[in-house]
Amino acid sequence: MVKLMKADIVTLSSKYQVVIPKAARKTLGLNSPEGQRFKVQRVSDTEIVFRKDKSLEDYLGKYDKAFPSNATGAIRKIRDDEWGE
């Protein structure tokens, strides 16, 4: 069963940004705002839904015994070397 959170009012900034209320951040476990990614889905003409996007760490966490301790850093280095970043 899905537990619904109380609805909060947020304001859209001039840069089209919104602030996620503290209670919602705590409930969703949003501890580190920088770089946190979300999928935005239109539900209806008046509703959108934000869903946390899985990070590389989320995927690697399932296979923590199969990768070296710094697998995330190694994968990022390979990606950056290949793409020239």
C-alpha cells in the first residue's frame, strides 16, 4: 500500500525551479541535492510526477561483491577517457 504524503504548495521561480519541501526530502531520502536526477512525467493536463532516477551507485550497489571497491570511479574514468571529457 502506498502511503500518501501531505500536499505542500511550492512556487515556481523565474528560472522554472521548484524547492522540494523538507518533509518530502526526508521521506524520499534526498540527502544530497547536488547532481540528484529525476524523471519528470506528465500525468494529465494539470499534473506532473517527479521520480528519483537511479544513479550509477544504485545500480552497482546490487553487485557490490562483483566490482572492485572503487568501481564507480573506474567506470567514470573509462567513460570520460572515451568521450574526451
